[in-house]
Amino acid sequence: DATLDGLSDAEKVTQAQTDVRYLANNFFNKANYIKVNDRPLLMIFGPQQISSPGSWTDIFSILSVKTDFHRTEWFLE
């Protein structure tokens, strides 16, 4: 995500929280949004900018709904 370029790790987490909150408020509650185990599915391809499991825990800690989160370690070279 180019919006994270040049940010500190803490700023990246804050920006990702903003992004995830937007997804939750605008998409997760839609009837046609894909759910797994009755939880909204969120997949991240990469992630080049945020790779620490602890950072992802912090990012999702702001949500009232639990997601079924999947991240991959796939990178283009």
C-alpha cells in the first residue's frame, strides 16, 4: 500500500486501523459480503509494509466484529 510509504511502524498501524475501520463500516455488514464461519472474510496479499503479527493484532483490536483474516506471504519480484 503506497499510502504507508515513509511512515513509522506506529503510523502504519494507525493508517491500517483507519482503512480496516472503513471496510468494516462500509462493507462487512453487507448481505453479499463473503463470510467464513459467519465472520467477514479479509484477505491481505503481501503484506510488504506490515509484517509483524503483533501489528496485525493491534490493527484488528479496534473492530467490534471479528474477521476471518487470511494473509499470504506471496511477493512479486
